[in-house]
Amino acid sequence: MSEPATHATPATVLVIEDEAPIRKFLRAALEGQGYATVETVTGRDGLTQAVMRVPDLILLDLGLPDMDGFEILRRIREWSGLPIIVLTARGQDGDKVRALDAGADDYVTKPFSMPELLARMRAALRHHARAGSGEGGSVIEIDRLRIDLAGRRATVDGAEIQLTPTEYRLIATLARHAGRVLSF
Ligand code: CA
């Protein structure tokens, strides 16, 4: 089975990669497998999209024009445990160790095989799903607001508030980090 994830909606993959041919290749392959994709060329946009879209998984190229890939990893790990697979250049073996130490779940070396990348993505998504929401608890309560992360519901004084998926993700992200500054 090529079912990418346990979500009712397609799993969203954020691709942070400056090389257009690789982005195009990844988009075609991922969408062919039923994933939704969001693409950014720069690390700065990647950080913004990670917060705004809260993807199910991130594919991160370490060699970006504007920011060091390890810095991007570190910043995302300040607030999120979502699966991150890094794309490293051939021969940069030290990068793999550094990336794993910086919080990456896995890596593939360019030029990578798509079946291998897809298998690693499935493994990372399964592992993440088993670990629960991974953010330390499935319910967040802030004053009268209660967010049930597992059920994807938000209530105020027990009354459910109707949210679009984007609004829900944004509220859940902000609530997880209430009192902290998110770095974009
Ligand atoms: Ca690159």
C-alpha cells in the first residue's frame, strides 16, 4: 500500500529546496503518491511556511542560498517535533551526523532514489504518529480556551468554535507556544 499517512486529508509535505529541477521532481513524485506539497526556495520562507502551514513532514535541503540548513533545523526544533528529512550533497558525510544531532529524523544523499525517500518518509510519519502529537500532551488549556490536539477541536467555555483547518493549525501552533516568541 502506498497510503502515505493516517490522515483523512492528504499529508502535507513542505519542500525547502533552492534547485528548481529537484523541486519539480519532488512535487511530481509526491503528488503522484497522494501527498499535498508546499514549496519554498529560501530558508526564510521555509521557516514561515513551517509555522503557517504546519506540514506533516519537511524535506529540507541543507545547501540553501540565504540560510544555513542547520540553523533552520535548530529553529524549527525550538517549537516543533514534526518529521524532518534532510537532503544532503554527496560526500558531505559530516553533514549527516550534524543534521541528525540537530534534530533531523533522517536524511537522503543526492542524487537520491525516490522509492527510498518515500520509504523513509513513511517511516518518519509512522514514527511520529506513534509518538502522538509529540508536543507533550494532547490537550492545551489557556484560560477559557481548550484545544484538543488529538481531536482537532477547539472550545471556549465548552462551546466548540468553528475553525478552518488553517485557522486550527495556527491556533494550535500558537497555543503550544503561548508565552514564547516564535522565530520566523
Ligand atoms: Ca541546494
